[in-house]
Amino acid sequence: MEQSNNNHTISVLQQEAKQLLAKLIGIPSFSTEEHKTADLLQAYLHQKKVKTERKKNNVWAMNLHYDAAKPTLLLNSHHDTVKPNKGFTLDPFTPIEKEGKLFGLGSNDAGGCLVSLIATFLHYYEQENLPYNIILVASAEEEISGFEGIELVLPLLPKIDFGIVGEPTLLEMAIAERGLLVLDVVSTGKAGHAAREEGENALYKILTDIEWFKTYQFDKVSDLLGKVKMSVTVIETENKQHNVVPNNCKLVVDVRVNELYSFEEVLETIGKNVQSTVTPRSLRMRSTGISLDHVLIKAGISLGRGYYGSVTTSDKALMSFPTLKMGPGDSSRSHTADEFIFLAEIDAGIIAYIQLIDKMMSHE
């Protein structure tokens, strides 16, 4: 009888999660403009008699029987979205159900994960004598790695021991994630008239550095994340005229760092090999990993979940504690035209999260 009631509760949570996602799709929530979806999420949790806290556009809640003496699990995903891909043929803010799919901006990245984690949190919310506390955070500004998202909230929370970050992974366990360094690279020359042998062409000077970024290979290759990858993505000068030798040339270099290198090591290597001035925009989005021996990962493996290293970055990079990235949906659909998630993926996501946490708790 207890099992039957539990199944009924989960089925209700699954249905309500899909309804909540449809409402979220209907509200534009571009990064830094998520206040209306934050309002909706707070209202939904209040309907469930859950006390919430809020800072800017971030909403969070703790399980009813929170006990500071116990370790704490964070459940986190984001409710902001990118702006719609220009290839959309459907209205990105109209939730459309068709052929078992729910279409709409943010449905896959990361609305399906967010509503699945909310359902999971509600499943445990009133349970007594849990071996772990559970804190839910619906955060903002993930898509722009903003300073007023999860990074703003973490100092306001009790100590977090480990977490699950909801991002579309086909419910496989992303146990490692590449870090992201964005570099501004500047070569300086001397201006002159292009018709005469004058000046020092900064563009020509930087060509050697471009070739180095293209061909250099860092020695350590990760089993999970592969090699460190460097890509020159922007090149520009200040010139507006064809007949002036440029006195400076600027590059932007996208560097994806595996978990075997610190950012400082990568920057030291770059500094020793290029002539130009190199300035990182941020050191925040570091590579991360969680051990295969962690209780959360062992629980997932025992349930038959596969694991891998993710080449994309997420708010996981801003967390100082061990974190697993996992969720319903497929990252290949993120930021695409006519974005969608399968409705069955949301159902499966809720079950997968609950099974994972139940299994982890049973190991205690």
C-alpha cells in the first residue's frame, strides 16, 4: 500500500512538473531579466507550503526538517535562457506539445532539469529522519556566467557538502567538466603609411602567436575530458582605413582546460611561448571533477548510470564542493531552433533523481 501511494505521489509530481515547465516557457527569462520566472517559482513553492528565500532572481528553499548536524546536498539548476535562435519557426514563448515533445525556449536547457529537481525536492521536503539535508536553488544568469546567479547565493547558504547540477546529459553522469579561459591577446606595433616602408605591422607580428595557439599541444590528456583545446575566435585591429599599418592587433582565444591543469599552469605556458600581451577575462570557470569513489557516484554506478567528462561549462565550475552534473534532455538541443524536450524525459528525470538519492541514502 505504501509503495502504491508513493508511486501515485511521484506520478502527480511528474504531471505538475510538466505543467510548471509549460508556464516557465511562456515567460521570457533572458539572463539578468528572470524576475518574472523567479516570481512564478516562488509562487509555485508557496502553493506547496514551502518556505522560500530570494536574492535578486535566485530562489531557494531547505527541506522542512533541516538539521545543521547533518551533511547537505544541493539540488541546483537555472531558469534563465539565451535569446532565441534566429532559426525558430515556432513561437519560442508558446509551449507546444506535439509528438511526445514539449517545444519552447528553455525547455531543454535547462527547464526540464529544473522542474525535475523541484519535483525531487518536493518528494523529500516533508520526510523526517533523512540522513542528508536537501537544499534547492533555482538560480539566475547561468547562461552568461553572471555574478548575480549561483555565485551570489552560495555564501548565503549553510555549508554544502556536495551537489547535483541539473543540465541536459541524457541522464548520464557528467563527473568532470572542462574549465573555460577566455583570453584577450594584444600585439603592439607602430603605425605608418601602407604605401611606404613605414611602421611595424602589429597584425604580422601576431601571426606567429596565432600559429602557436593553433599547433601547441599540452602534454597531459585526460581520460574523461581529452586534451586542452585552444581556439582563436576573434581577430581585429583599430584600423578604419585601408592605407594605415596597424599599430595594434587583438585576438580573443577560447581555451578549454581539462582537470589535469590549473588555469595558472596553462597561463604560465602560454606566457612563455607567445610574444603578445595575454590577459584572462576571468579565472572563475575552472575545470571540475568528482571522484568515482564519492557516495553519489557509487550510487549512480550501482543503478547502471554511465559516466563521462563534459566539454561544456556550467555553474558547476563555480562550486567549491564535489558536484555531479546530470539531467533529462540532450545538450545537443541546447540553444537550437525549435528547442524541445521529450515529455517522457521529464518523467524519467524525476525517477532517476529520486532513485539516485534513495540509493545514496541507503548506503549510509
